[in-house]
Amino acid sequence: MMEIKFRFFKFRWIRKGKKIFSLPMSFSSEKKLKEYIEREKVDDCYLSLNLFSCDHLIKRNYCIDLDFVLPEKVIKAVNLMEKEGYKEKYILQSSRHSYQIFYENFTEEEIKKIDKFLIKNKLQDEFVQNIDDKLVIRLPETKHHSGFLGRYITIEDLKKMRKKTLPTKKAKKEIRFYYTAIMSGVLGTKNRHVLILKNCNYKKIREIQKTYRIGDLYKICFKRDNYIISLKTFSKKRLDKIFKAINKKPFKTVNFLRVSQKVIKEEGRISVLESGIRKIIEIKSPIKVKGQFSKGHFNLLRKYLEIEEPSNLIGKEKLKYFELEFVGKIK
């Protein structure tokens, strides 16, 4: 007989100092899971929606995930599903105005059918389309990040809780901000670009650095964002392959690298929203590479870092700077 395991793709708990840790784990029974939660003092926990034995999917489940809604909408969803012949296993109130309605044992065809049914009944923004095997939901009786303890709830409880309105969400002010950037294109050449990536996973960077023989990379750190740049140049066709390997998206016509602080311009005054470059870290290539390297981008980096000059520099010595405008929101 196949041993059934609860497979946790995302397992999160909060320790002292509000540090959050994530760890994939598996448990063979609900009892062992509860023992672990008590022993490790787990607060906030997520488990896989579907059921697995080792890494093999053995049962698909379904969850209607309703965020920031009144209890009436939860009751409506339950009643609609009952009319279609589906009885919920449980209803979880995961935070003050968020709910999850959990159903067991579905085929992919049934899930697609339910999705269409919920869209037709104007619940299209709240259901979870769980064809994705890595989907996770909150574990009942663990805390939301706001401190609310997730709890099981019944239709009778929901009827008692009925409220006419939801609290208003705190409005965010829309602002326009600006910063200076350089482009990936190498001036003085035709169809040559350096690689520029924003907020990219370090493990992925190391993989593509070796696979695509990119050479040394440089991590440019700001307060909230970081960029990765290469000095080695590539054709657009080659960059397209690298981008698809990283995030499955093609290379754009040109990529930009921020090089200045973010500023707000209001009534002729300039105020700093976020400071400029904090530091630059060199990520050495595990292998030696040959190719053509950008002279302009090399001259920029050596203002901040002592780096060895590549032998085959191409393009103009100076870079072209652009002032980019963005619209964002702040509290």
C-alpha cells in the first residue's frame, strides 16, 4: 500500500526578531506535523493544496480563496458549489476579512469546469486555479502575519458575523519619480549589448554564468533593488537565449541599468526618494572566457571598484545617460 505524505512546498515560521524562514518539508501524518509545530513554535505556516506521496501527485484538491470580502460572499460561494453537487470539507477564516473554502478530490477536468462556473457567477477574481502542483494554502490554526489566528468557521458563524461594509483600505499617494540610467547597448558597435538583470536569483546567476560563458559579473546594490551587469558583450540573439533560460521571457530591444538616486520633483524642488549606489560586488566567473568587452561599461565600473582591464575592449569610452520617469505609489 502506498504511504500517503503531506507534502509542504512552503513551510514558514516566525522566530524572535521577526525573522522569517522558508523550508520545504514532508510529513507522513497530521500528528507528526502538529508535533513539529508545537516543538518548533511555528506561527505562520503554509502547506500544499494537493496531496502527494513522495514527489508523486495522488490527489487534487480545490480551494476558493476569498480576500477582503464580506461574510455574505463566502456564503454565496458555498451555496453555489452545493447546487453543483460539491460539499466543502471546511471553511477557514485566514485573516480578519479573508476566507478559504476547501474541497477534496478533483480531476483536472472538474477543476476547469468549476473555474468556468465561478467566472460565470462573478467570483473570477477570488478562486484558486490549482492545476499548478506547487500551490500552497494556509494551515488552519496558524497565524496570519497581522497576528490573526486562522480558525475553522461554519455557515452559522458567518451568518452571525454579517456586516454591511468593509473597512476602507489606507489610500496610497501616487508620485512621479526619476532616476538616471544607462542602456545595455554598446555605443559605437552594431548589435552588441552587455547583460543587465534586475533582482535576479543568485543561484540562477551562477548557473548561466558557466553555461553561457558570460565571464565576470558585477552586482550593483541599491537600498531596495540590485542589478547584475556583465562587461562581456553579446548579440541580441544570444541575449534572448540567456533571458529565456533565466525567466522564460525574451530579451527586450534594450535594457536599462539605474546608476543614480531616485528623486521626486515637485514645484521646482527636488527631494531624494532613495539613495544611489551603495556598493558593487564582483562575482568571479568559474571559468576563463574569451570575447569582446564594453569599454564604456568598464569605465563606469572602475570608478567604484578596482577591476582588471579586459584585453579586447570595444565601443566608445563614454556612455549615454538617460533620465527615466516612473509613476509609483507610497503610503
